[in-house]
Amino acid sequence: MSSNTHIIFSPYRICPLGAHVDHQGGVVLGRTIDLGTTLEYRPLDSHEILITSVQLGETRFNIGDEINMTHWIRYAQAAARVLPDFKRGMQAYVSGSLIGAGLSSSASVGLAYIKALAHVNEIELTDRDLVHLDVELENGQLRLQNGILDPLTIVHGKKNALLFMETAIASVTPIPDPPVLDGAWIVAYSGISRELTKSGYNVRVEECRQAAALLEEGAGKLSEISHEEFEERKSVLPPHLSRRAEHFFGEIKRVHEGARAWQESNLELFGQLMNQSCESSIKNYESGSEILIELHELVSDINGVYGSRFSGGGYGGCVVALAHKDAAESACAEIAEKFSARHPELTPQVFIAGMGDGLSSFIVEPESEERQ
């Protein structure tokens, strides 16, 4: 392999509809934005991996080292563990804005490490391989019981399309943006990051599995049960498990309605569905932190905003909103001003998110390299 510098860009993603259903095999809507993780790397003829993070500093480890679960390097260490026949290290520089903001920065950086380490070890990976290796990285190595939504979106993202994803079978169907799109996506980051393994995320996943098992003997996920079966047998569930299942089946319906609304350029209906999704996340899934509930309510009350919902697990992070494109800029300013007035101790970021393609890589020729 040449010693040229290689660069991977692994975008963040938004999921306007399909909250908390991917780990149960549900359908979701997602797309990639033009912010994400940039990983610049060179191969090393050793077993050492040296990584410098623009935000977090410098560290190193050797192939085979135990994962340090309390250190930011754990994503690179986990990536090294999920790859087969891994013998060669690398030197890398990684940067990413909005780490822990609820835009799937963990899957973004995990996929970047997997793709880079596979490349320097001449391991061929398909898109399907990338998705499933990232799931193994987070589920098997880092003990986060999330689903396939994040890597599926990041690997298959398209700048001009919303993705309809069937997570039970890892299928992706792009829904092209309308020829004339009067909408814009707003990201309102609260300034509070979250760590899902330290939140109630895994607890909710287990509760959904318990609900499935009670509804049908042997069922491991709610997607293995029909909505009709749930309605017939929901009385067997304890109240809190019934609410979890109610959220799942209601969200599946909203995703299908949202896909049709996007195809028909019905942004008002799409926004209403986002608000309904967030309401169900709060009442049925019980995932919203006080600060995010407040931010969601603030955002959705702004003139020109069709609707909004939590992004990510809902235990911190940000709110994603759909707004009329002519009102989006003023809406961002108003959201930031009002939220900052209520919470001067926080540093929110509110902006119109540009759309971008999925996971990509390119080479920097030696004469054009800036970093020596």
C-alpha cells in the first residue's frame, strides 16, 4: 500500500421519524447531513495505532489491547476487535463537531475507524459488512443495545433523498426529495451531550423485548408481532410495557404516513407526525429529559416550524425540526435567543443543516498534503 494520506468522511445523520424502533426491527426514516467525522490516516508497518483527536487530544494503543471503556479511544479499540485478520496499524487524525449531540457521532466515528483499519489491512468490506461490523462494535464490544438505524443511514445516505429503511432486513429505499422543496432541516443542540450506555437506553430496549415475549411466547422483538395481535393481547402487559409497545406500533404507522407525506410534498403533515412522534417518546417511551422536552416545545412553537422531535436516544443532545425554508433562518435565531435566555449556563447551537451523501473516502496526493 502507498504511504499517501487517505481521508474518510463519515457523516452524522438525522432521523425525523422512527424513534426507538430500530432495535425492535421497525421501519425508520433517516438521512445524512454535511457535518460528521473526518478521519485522515496513513498505514504503519507495526501493530500500533496512534490517534490524535482535534477535540480530545492524542493517544495510542496496540492491536489486541483491552478496550478502555471510559476513554474516547474505545471506538477505535472496538473497531480493531471486530475486524478479521487484523495485523497492521495506522496513524490517524480525527475531528468531528457536535460529539454526543444525538446525531449519531458514535456510529459516525466507529464506521470511519472500521473503514480505515480495513483499508490499511487490505480487507475488502461491502456496505453490508460495514453496517453489521458497526453494530457488532457498539452491541458486542461497547455494550450499547442499539439497532441498525445509525450505520444503515450513514453508509447509504444520499444528499437529495430521505431513506426509508426496513431495519429487520437491512433494506434501504431512497425517497427522492420533491423537485421543489419548501422545507429546511433545523438542528437545535441543547449544549448537553449524552452517553447512551449511562442513560436509560438499554433499559428501554430490554423492556421492549419483555413486552414482545409476553405478547407471544418465543418472540424476541416487537416487529415479530402484528399490530392486530398487540391490540388483542395488550391487556396481558404491565402498564409500562404496554406503553412501550404502544409507542412502537404507533411509530411504525407514523413512518409509513411520513414516507407518503414526503413523496407528496406535504410538509405540514410531516411536521405534525414529528410532533406526534415526540409526544409518544415522552409519554409512552418515557425517554425525554426535561431540557429536551422544553427545547422541543420551544422549537415547535416557533413561527414557520412544521414540527420537531428529539434526535438520538432522547436523553440529552438535540432536537431536529422541519421548517419552511423562508422562515428557517429567523427561526434558528429565535430558538437560540429564547433558549439562551432560559438557560444562560448552556451553550446551544442552532443551525440549518445542509444535506450530504453517505460514508465516503478519497486520497490526498503528496504534493497537495498540508500536514507533514
